[in-house]
Amino acid sequence: MNDQGARYERLAGGRIGLRQFRKATSAAPRLLCLPFAGGQSLAFRQLARNLPETWGVWAIDPPGHGWAAGEPLERVDTMVEQYLTHLPFDLTEGVVLLGHSLGGCVAFAMARRLSDMGHPPWALVLSGTRPPHRKRDYESFLSMDDHALLHTLINLGGVPTQWAEEPEIFNHFKDAIRADFRAFESYAIVRPLDLPALACGGMQDVVCRPEHLMEWTRYCPGCQVEFVAGDHMFIQNNAASVAERITKFLDDLQRPQQATPSWS
């Protein structure tokens, strides 16, 4: 991967982090990535390395995550409001929004808001994102005590295994993780979104089972559905296959004719 132009911006007084993995060239696609519960921008490093070198790739550190300061946000709509208030407009103009798990809910909600504003994103990529109407089919993360939640996250690959021996590390992050799960489990979709969309899932994912991923077509008519080998953290553990699916999906779309923005 060519890291030329990589940089990190602190927005909203340091409460939002914007990591640029790579600039885009000419009219190449630009992806803005939104992390899973407890995640941060660096979760997309392997994916960025496997995407075409001409593409631009950015990722967000939500408040209280990664290098971003501030209190974690507990509502998806609040996240969207904060991001759209502070992100440069020319970054979101014609962008591809990609989110994993909770990040997929945020990406959908942001796409909905941008579309309502008359500036729809080019496309939407939902990675390992459970359709909101399926929340009752899974055990609530919020119902788990700290011990059960930690070991569930370790089994899912969402946190390092050594945290089992060092629970004080989990104690440092647990408030942000629980805030993310409150956002995830309270999110609901009111209206479908008519936008090119790809839903990508892991064949062994127990957080968003394959049969449920297929149901994103009720919210995104014409949504393409693809699967890769892996569990819920396939976005990191099988980044090459995910990148392959995304590349084909975007290459098959009619690319918008637009000037290269300053954030490319």
C-alpha cells in the first residue's frame, strides 16, 4: 500500500479523529469508514492496504475512541449529527460510506441524512451489520455483566485475548464499549434508502448471521449481498476478500463525473 499523504486530523476540538490512510487520485472512489462497537479508525488499516492504490480511504475515531477525546456517544443519530457538523463537506460529497457492525448502522443513518439534504453518497457498504429489526434474535450485549461481556468480546475477536488476564485494561475501555452497544441496540430504521448498496458478511458470523444479512434488501432495494470466510471480525481477519468484493462492486457502478475535491 502507498501511504503517501497519510495524516490524522483532530476535529471538533479533538473529539473526532479523521485518519487518512491514502489520498485518492483523479476521480477514483473515496471511502469513509466507520468502526464497530469499541473500535477505532485503525481497525480499517488492513482493508485500506488491500484496496486499489488509486482510491482514497479515510476512517473515523468516534469521541472517546482511538486518539479522539471526549465522552462516547450513545445514539447513532447523535453520531451522525456530530460527524456531519464537523467533517469537511467536500469529503462527504459523493463519498462511499462503509461501516462495520455498529459502523454500518451509522453509515446507513448518515447516508439517509445526506440523501435528505440533497447530497447522497455515491454508495453504501454494510459490513457485518445486523439489520435492526433482528435485535430480539440475539442476546443483548447490554444484559451481560462485565465478566461475560469481556469474554464474549474476546471470543468474537473484538478485543485482545490478554485482556482476560488484565481486566483493568477492559475496565478502562468498558464505558466506551457499553455506550457503543447502547447506540447499536437502540437504533431503528424508519425509511428505506434508494442507494447502491453492498452488504458483506462472514459465513461464520454469530453477531450477524448470514440469513439475517440477506434481509438488508428490505431497507436498500437492490442491495447486493456477498459473503466471505470468517467470523464477525472478518473485516480485519479476511481483509483481502472484503476488499475484492468492494472493488468489484464499485467498479461495476457508474462513476460520478465530479471535480476532485480538496480532500482527495
